[in-house]
Amino acid sequence: MIIMQANNVERSFGATTLFKNISFEIDGKSRIGLVGPNGVGKSTLIKILTGQEAPTSGNIVKSKNITFGYIAQENNLNPDQTVYGEMAEVFAPLIELGHELTRLQQELATTSTPNSEMLEQYDQLQFNFEQQGGFTYQAEIKSVLNGFKFDETTYDKKISVLSGGEKTRLSFVKLLLKSPDLLILDEPTNHLDLDTLDWLESFLKTYKGAILAVSHDQYFLDAVATDILELRHGQLNKFKGNYTAYTKLRTSLDDQQQEAYERQQAEIKKQEDFIQKNIVRASTTKRAQSRQKQLDKLERIEPPKRDQKVRINFKIEQQTGKEVLIFSDVSVGYPNKTMIEDVNLQVRQQDRLAIIGPNGIGKSTLLKTIVKELPLLKGNIKYGANLKIGYYDQEINHLNPKETVLDTIWNRHKTMPEREVRSILASFLFGPDDLEKTVAQLSGGQRARLSLTVLSLEFNNVLIMDEPTNHLDIEAKEVLEKALEHYEGTIVFVSHDRYFINQLAQKIYSVNERHGTIYDGNYSFYLEKRNQLEPSNSSEQDNATTANANQSKVDYQLQKKNQAEKRRLEREVDQLEHQISEIENKITELQLEMAQPEVATDFGKLDPLQRKVQELEQENEAISARWEQALTKLETFAAIK
């Protein structure tokens, strides 16, 4: 069932059109990822969908009584309420129903001969209470709170004493507990640690409503999305499959369009050469004129519009010694609080070391200690020979907010010709209109690019980077990844971007409960080793949640059986979705081949392709029917925690 529809939506600001003719549908089970470069209007489109802004033209049609949740709207937490109490407010009508059921139970207990009307009312109330989750809502609250790192010691805390980051996470918890028909997420992975991201993805896979997510996190989009909406050059295009499937198909489409454009251009040149040679000859002028008329009527193929990409290059002037950093019994933190202790590790020449761990554990503190912004609490850090350290701060606080973009570079490199400064800034996508803007006027993405510009001109042989992919869109992140892969120096970085870590890291230093463990590999290697060392970690949390629900209603053995069946169905749904995605990609490829002029006009070539499409569509229908059956069964278990 379609729950929301956009019809020819346009948004303009004065003479500038951000996007136009935007049309798409969201059904009750959609899993949509909205992607596109920074500045194309993704957040504006979300604001139009949620009613915060009106379109210049077109309209949004919503199903009657549809509920939708948007994380930016969930910031009205009651500061005087406790963490658990605020979450329980979501279930206020259900809690009131429970009170009414208790009252009626007590009345029945004190009535010697209850009448049939009272018994019928009690049965109906009990049925409603159970159907609405009366026996499981408390376990659901605890499950989601625990998933977002709010354990039972935080339940009685007043919201007023929480940090800004904790309030943001708690708003996310409240949004998920409300379980709206359409869940709209704008960069949901920002400020969440790796364990919370894993939990969130698992939760969203069985979410009963629709999901629309704007994200620059490739891992998240691959795990959650089954459709991709691409907002690009003012237009919206839909692709079946997750982000990886989208990138392959987008590349294929662009390559095919480029090939078709080049073939047509070659043919046009050939015809133009013929016309030029024969137009003046009496014997051939009519043929030349005829070909000119054909050229005039020809529908020209446009080359694919390719986004301008950032060009980043990190160079070094001289290499470091073999030993770069040696940590001996190091403790970091603040005078009244130790964050990480007993750090003993070595960073060698050209290492790529990623530091990971929960938010607030002290990762940024460790980096600030390395660059001597904070003093050591204990131990010793030995710095190797010939070090020239560059530091990227995730808060981007090292730029002067009053300087212009141009002066930010020029003041650091006074002998550099203006033309060269402008050229370098242009390579980081700063146009002429941007150069006189002050740093304070820049967006987060622009400040991040300016910081990377500054860093790239320092020729450091060691880079200390704190969340370098924050504020960057996927395209810019990919360019940064490539630049750092080719960098000849040493990198120590903190990131919560799993794709970025996996692409770049050669070592992982995982911090938990003030201590760290080193893993000699990338993020995939870390996950494999962690699961080997801690096989029961996630299952223990699941069992704790299950036990809470069992105490109220459900038999333990039955619950375990249900959980096993739920996991089997999840695997089956994932496998069928993968098969459907593969078939739909094959159909798309065949349809593109059928659209080629040399195929579309040749029945001998077109007919076998059409029959193959029909076979694939029949196969897809059969698999889709199995997918729907499995998904329907899975929804039966979704409420069982």
C-alpha cells in the first residue's frame, strides 16, 4: 500500500532551481536510501516531505492517518523526567489500559458473583492489552535503550544531567519506540559508535514500517536499503537494490551513455565530412543536402553528466624513521578523570592505525595527547626521527573563523602565487564565489574540505586524523580514501565510518573500558577476531532482554524456539531479497540492451531478449511470492524481544 507520494515536486530559490519534476512513491514496507552529493537538496526534500517546507510547485500526497517520525523533530525531551520515564511516555495509553485492567481485576476479586457484562469487559480489556504489547513493552524499552548504550544504571537519571550527545541518542530511542508508519532518518549514523550502528541495522531490518534514510554511510545503506533514490543534477532517479548495486548500475549506465555518445559523435563527424566534400559538387549536392536534413533531425545524445570531484593529494618532503611512535604504559585523560590507560603499542613507518571504540571512551583524547594538545597523565610517548605531524580535528576548530577562504591558504603560504592558490582551492571545489566567504560562513562540508586543503599543503609525513569523513559526502570520502591509500607517510586516525576503516586501516586499536587491544588487520579482520574471542557477547544481551519478557508472559523455551525461527526467517528474507535484486539487475541490463537503436529495430535480435526478460519476470514473481510469505511470517516474530 502506498503511504506517501511525491508528484512533480519542484523547489526553487529565486532564479535558482534546486530540483524539479521529482516524483516517487513510498509503500508501507519501503527501505529507501536517498543519496547524492552535498548541496543537491536532499535535506530540503526531506523537509518538504515532513511539511517543514512547501514545494515551489507539485505536491505531496499522504495516506490518511499515516504517522511519520523524523529524528530532527524528536528534540523535545522533558528535562525533569528520568531516562526510563521519558521512554515510557511513548506507551502512556497502553500503561493506562494496564491500570484499568488492574482496577477491573481487583473489582472482580471483591465481587462474589460478577455479571457476564463485567467478565466480557475484562476479557476484551485483557485481549486488547496483550495485542497492543502490554506484556512486552517494558522489554522493548530496555532492549532499545541497551542498544543505544543506556544500561539500567542510567534509567533513573534526570534528562537534564545528560550530555548533548546522550540527549541526541535518547531522542533516537524515543523515535524508534514510537514505531511510526514512515521512519525518516537524516544521517542516522552520525555520532553513533560501531556497536550501536550494528545494533541499529539489525533493528531496522525487521522494522514493521517504511524507512527513508539519507546517509553517507555505505555499510548502512548496503545493510538497510533495498531501493536507492539518487538526487543528482536537479533530477531524481530510482535504482533497485542496495548502495553497492546502485553504484554498479550507475557506472554501467554512465559508461553506456558515454559509448553511445561517442559512437554518435563519430557518425556525425563522418556525415559532416561527407557533406562538406560533396555539397559543392553538382553531381552529389542532393545527396549531401539529404544527409544534412537527416543530421538536422537527429536527436543528439548528451554525454553523461559527471559530478565534479574533489582532487586531493597528500605528499611528504622526507620519510620518517622506521619507528614513528612508541607508547609505554601511557594513560591519557584529564586531571580528575583517566580515559584510557596502560597503552603499550608501536606505530611504525607507513602504518595505517585506526582507533575505534564507544563514544566518549577517550579516542579523541588520545589523539590530542599525541599532538601535545593535552599532557600525558602517565607513561611515555617516544617520537621517532624526522617527524612532521599534521592534525585534522573533527570539530574543525583550527581554522580562523574571521579569515576568508582565500586568506586561509594565502596567510599560510605567503609566497605562493595567487593563481596557484586559486587553482588549489578549485581542486577542492571552491569556486570564485566561495573565495571571499569567511570560514564562519562555510557549511560543515566546506570547512572540512578547507581543512583538508590546509593539511595537503603542509607536506606532513605523519597524519593524525579525528573523524576525517564527517561532513563529507560519499564521493568526497571515496576521493579521500584513494588519496590516503597513496600517501607515503604514516596515518593514525579515529573513525566510526566502517567502510572507510576497512578500506584504509592495516591495524585496529580497539578501546573498551579504559583499555585497548591491537588487531593486525582491517575492520573485517577485527570483526572476525572479535567474534571468535567474544562469541557469546551479543547472545547474552539477547537472553537478558528475553528473560524480561518471559517474566511477564512468555514461556522461556517457547521464546527460544521463536527466536530461532525468527533468525531462520531473517536469513531466508535476506537470501530472497538478494535473488530478487540480482534478477532485477539482469532485467535492467537486458532492457538497456533492447533500447539500443541497432537492437530495437531488429526483431531477430529483439525477440530472444524479450523472451528472456519474460522468463526473468516470471522467476521474479515466484521468488517475490516466497519473499512475501517469509516476510509475513517474520512480522509475527518481530514483536518478540
